[in-house]
Amino acid sequence: MSAEHLLWYTAVMAGVTYLIRVLPLVLFRKEIKSPFVKSFLFYIPYAVLGAMTIPAVFSATRSLVSACVGLAVAVVMAWHRKGLLPVAVAACAAVFVTEWLMAVI
């Protein structure tokens, strides 16, 4: 890849990123009153985060079983409104213990 191509790619990426951030400010000047649109915009970050995270959960460990155990521990702890750090630590510990048990057995 040449330096000229790299500059063009960077410029296009910057333009697209700028448009995505500025377009809502230009289009929606009034307050959004529709409950449907408000709830849709409220849940978009959670849906995107889930769509980005969940597939990686199943490929981050050595086996699907340990990934499922870690995910289950994380979901249960998050369901009980634990903080992000305890959920992440517990999920990692569950994966570690599960993989250690699978190696021993």
C-alpha cells in the first residue's frame, strides 16, 4: 500500500466518521417526542455492544464449553446487578477453572 492510498483511505474514513456524527445534529433540530423513536435510540448502544461482544465470547476461549460457562456466569452476575469489574473477573475465573478442569479430567 502506497502512502497516497493510505492518505485517501484515511480521508475517506474521516469523512464518513464526521458525517455519521454530524448528520443527526443537522437532521434533528427539534426534540424527539415519539416514544418509539426514543426507546429505539435508547436501546441501540446495548444492541450494538451485544452484537459486537457475543460472537467474540465464543471464539475467545479454547473450547465452546468454557465460553458458555463464562457467559453464563457473567449473565447471572449482571442479572443480579453486579458491577462491571466483578462480572468480568468472575467470568474470567469461571473460564479459567472450567478449562483447568477440562485439562485435568
